[in-house]
Amino acid sequence: MSVSYILDSASILSSESQSNIPLVDLSKPDSRHLIVKACEEFGFFKVVNHGVPPEFISEIESQALSFFSLPMSDKEKAGPADPFGYGNKNIGANGDVGSVEYLLLKTDHSFNFHKLLQTPEKFRSALKDYISAVRKMACEILELMADGLKIQQRNALSKLLMDEQSDSVFRLNYYPPCPMLDEASVNGGEGSRIGFGEHTDPQIISVLRSNNTSGLQISTRDGSWISVPPDHTSYFINVGDSLQVMTNGRFRSVRHRVLLANNNWRPRVSMIYFGGPPLSEKIIPLPSLVKGKEESLYEEFTWFEYKSSAYSSRLSDNRLELFQRIAAS
């Protein structure tokens, strides 16, 4: 089923009551236990005292806003996304659309940034500083997860992001201001615009930050949607599909989406670091998390195989279903 561009108010009613999003202070000694609990119950949590310098955050946001403020003809010089580069409305190659402009970038030093901005050196410098800081935070979180799961090799997860062949990517999303839509007005003015349709992230971990504009929602275990209050000083962490497999279903990747109110005159800018393993890495449950007669819930596959499958599917598809050995519970 294709992603609808307009969603009426009845379909998002359950999202209006905000739940208590798990909060983890990375400076506290109990953070490892709180991370595990959040990953088991939500697949999602908020972190404070994350260590990313505020000047790195403000600079990358400034660069993003400068780019997305350019005339369309200039932005299109950085596209079309293949999958890297500039994209507008079309999300992937399978018919999904949203009210979003984006830049998708590789995080390795060999990637050609020069075509993306009129001031590529400044942009590259901002990217280097920012990505280095969020990758460090992501690795710290993965090592705290390992501690909380009592995995003997503390870097069992983080080493995949630090590997020179790590297939990590960085995405800048820009959701334009959203005045009253004609389509929504026809329906009584109650419509909301889909910025990014519901999906899970295929990688190991996602590190998200946005400006102080609402829109992000996550799906809870009972299938209801809850709004995530914006906080431009903090980060939000998503469990990805690969981490769900590596924990043998103990952690669950979180379904999420972006919905934009039809009377919002402020743009929403988000930046996401997707921590991925090397393409040749086998994605299987960690041995210490499969105990006794317990079986792996998933067939063995490489990240390349899963990535290829995920990117040929629709956003809302259950991408792990093809690799399940027995029903995950």
C-alpha cells in the first residue's frame, strides 16, 4: 500500500497523549541498565550529557539551513540521490513520498562532498567534526549496552562502527514550513502532512537530533503512536533492525514517522547518523545472548544482503520478516 500524503486527525488521535520517553543521562553509573530497559520496552530513548559540543551542532545545522535555503535549481545540482546526494519528496525508488528534502551522505573520507555545496570545504569540515562526535557517542552507548547485557567483549557492537569499512551514513532532513494545505482544508482543515512515512531503520543504531520543531512519533508495542516532544539540546536513539537480530529479538527496532501539523510555519530540520557495519559483516545473534536450547530467531545474512533487501522494499514493510527463522515474540 502506498504512503498517503495527507493523514486525517482521527488517524493520529492516539499520538496526542505523549508518553514518558525513556531518558538516559550518559554521565550516570546506572545508564547501562536504563539503556537496556529502554531498548527492551521502547527500542528508543533520549540521551542527555551526550558530549557533542554545541558549536558542532550549531555549525552543521547552519550549513544544512544554508543549503536547503538555496534555489531549487542550485539544490538539484547535488542530485538526484543515487542514493547519495540531494532528494526531494521521493523516498527511495519504490513509490514512497513525503514532504521532505534531504541530503544523504557517506561518512567515510573518500566520499566526494564537493558537488554538494558552494562552500564545500566549510561543509566538509562541519561534517567531519559533527560525525566524529556523534559516532563517538554512538560507540559509547553501544558499549554501555554491552555492559548492561553482560557481553564479555565490551566492543562487540561498537567495533563495527569504528571499522574502516563501516557502512555508516549521515542524513540531513528538511521539512518545509507547513501552512494550511488545500487538501486538508477540503477535509475541514484537520489534515496533517506526512513528512516521512512509518518505517524501522535497518542499521544497528540511529542517532537523531532535530531543531525545536515537533513532528517525530514512535509506535509502542501495542501499536499506538505517541509524539516525541522536541528537544534541540538532546539526542534520541533508535534501535535498528540489525541490533534486533544481534540481540536475538531482545531489543526491538522501533517504528517511527514524521507528521507535520498543517498550520506549522516553522521548518523542521533533523540530522541522523546511521551506524552500520561493514558490508561483509554477518548479522547473527551474539553467542552470549543465545543460551542453552534457545535458537536463533533469524537466518544468517550479511549486512550487504539485508541492506539490498531493505532498500528494494517499501518503507512500511517488515523487512526482517524474510529472514525470520521462527516467529519473533
